[in-house]
Amino acid sequence: MSGLVPYSLPIQGLKIGIHEYEFHIDREFFEHFENSPVTEGDIDLTLILDKRPAMLLLEFDFAGTIRTECDRCLAEIDLPVDGVEQLVVKYSEETEPEEADVIFIHPESEHLNVAQFIYEYIVLAIPIIKVYDCWEENPPVCNQEMLKLLDAQEQPNEEEEGKEGEDNPLWKELKKFNRNN
């Protein structure tokens, strides 16, 4: 956790108002999270902290790339990710249940470590299907051999298409319904 000290914001003694922090997220950051789906990244993050008398409002604005495998061709790609997330930090001496975008800290807390929130927001920004328009890059990073193999699999030849319908008894029964109309 000592590598995440730069993400620990001093909130005790911080003046009321808006404070801005800049972070660069890279491989070193992701190494601190066990079993992370992201191991390498190049992300710039701006954190706006609005300190108010009874709470803190944090806005995380990030953009960059993460290193991952393309779901289309399995090549290593730098997948673009970006997002803007907000977090409300309220003070409470009681242990309160956390909500989605609201957390509670003790009023005498000196620091707030935002590393876990940064990590979660980046991971949640990863699209389910990891592809992007890599044809714009010169040279394209796509694995052309894999794409040719996939294309060949998707386009069966005409002989196979004809046989598939003839051999299947379900197709024969369905064709009867079509003829009756």
C-alpha cells in the first residue's frame, strides 16, 4: 500500500473551496491491485475536490489507454478509456452503510486515499467488448491472419449451406408450414 501514498489526499486542514489534483496512472499503479484485469495503462486523471463544511465532493475526470487483448483479433492493443465520475464523502462518527456514490469517513480523518476509487472507475470504464477502430493507426495493429481465419469461418461455401438444410429433419418440418401459407 505504500506505493499508493501519492493518492492519499490531506483533508484535515485543507481550506474550504475547490482543490485540483493531477495523477498519471500507469503500470506501477495497477501492480498494487491483486488479480487486476488491467496490468498496464497510460491514463491522465484530474481530480477536483470541493471541500465543504459538512462534506467533500470529488470529481474524477480521466482519459487514456489500457493495454489489453483485442476481442476481435487477439492482438495486443491500447484500448481507449475515459470517464467522469463523482463521489460524495460525508462525515460521520457512526459507521454508516456505504452507498454507490457516497462514502462516510470520521470527521477527524486526516487523509483520504482515493486509489481504490480511481482503480474501480477505470476498470468500470472498460467496454465489455474490447475492440476499437484500429484501422486509423498506421500500421493497423490488428492481427490480419486471425481476421482472415475468422472471415473464412463466417462464410460457409454454398455446398455446405445446401446440405445443412437437407440433413436436418427440423428444417423439413418447418418448410411444410411455409408451403401451407
